Amino acid sequence: MNDAVKLWAKLFLRLGIVLLAVGLIPLLLTATIFTGFDQLIPIFLSLSAAPLGALCVIVGLILFLAALLRRRPGSS
């Protein structure tokens, strides 16, 4: 695999997982455990951070597949 593309794929996957966690964990916690708290901020996080996280995960997966399909120079 191409090392630069592999590195970018790993970084996008990590960023996407972090953004999904930031967007979804507070929403799940306020919906199930902390039901007395206002859910406005977790809803805003789920509508702003979670879609960006999903997009980063998709881009990371595409980059990872591109690195797998790309041949190294000199290999036949």
C-alpha cells in the first residue's frame, strides 16, 4: 500500500470516529440516562459533528480502498 495514502486514510478514520463520538454519545446519554437535562446542545452536536464524522469515515474508507488498489512502483 502507498504509505502516504494509508496515513491519510488512518487519520480520516480516526477523525471521523472522534467526531461521531462527540456528536452521538452526548445525545445518547441525555436520551437514556440524564433525562432531566436540556437536550438542546446534544441535538446541535448530533446535527453538526456527527454528519462531518460520517463524511470523514466515508472518505477514510475510500482512501483506504484506493491505497489497496494502487500498485507500488516497481511491482508487477
